[in-house]
Amino acid sequence: MTEGQVLDIMRDAFYTMIVCAAPMLLVSLVVGLVVSIFQTVTSIQEQTLTFIPKIIATFLALIVFGSFIMNTLLEYINRLWTDFSIYIR
């Protein structure tokens, strides 16, 4: 296995990680921003107010984007197993 192949596998793994984590992170970011704006407008400075909406939104995003994430991971693993014979030379 050459150094280039290892770097390709690592690059694909990092890209797959980013693509799989992005939906939940973006939803959490948007919900946090909306709650922050709401807190600023209403002058409510409760620290714990952001946690519950973020957790609920993240779980809903996981339910909605779960099949996309699973398919992305399966494609990556299938690619790894398909090219396995190339890597062991």
C-alpha cells in the first residue's frame, strides 16, 4: 500500500465524515441562532433555553437525514471493500 493510497483513503474518510455530520450541525447552528435572536429581542438571558430546542432539532434532523447518512456511509464502505484487493498488494 503506497503513501498516496493511504492519503486518498484518509481524504475520503474525512470528506465522508463532514458530509455525514453537516446536516445535524447546520440544523443545530440555525436553531441556536434563532433562539439567540429571540433571547436578544425579548431580553431573556436564560442560559438553558438553547439546549432543549437544539437537542430536539438535532434528533429531528437525524430522523430526516438518517437515510442519506446511512447511504453515504454504505457507499464509502463499499468503495473500501471493492478496492481492498488493490490495497493489499
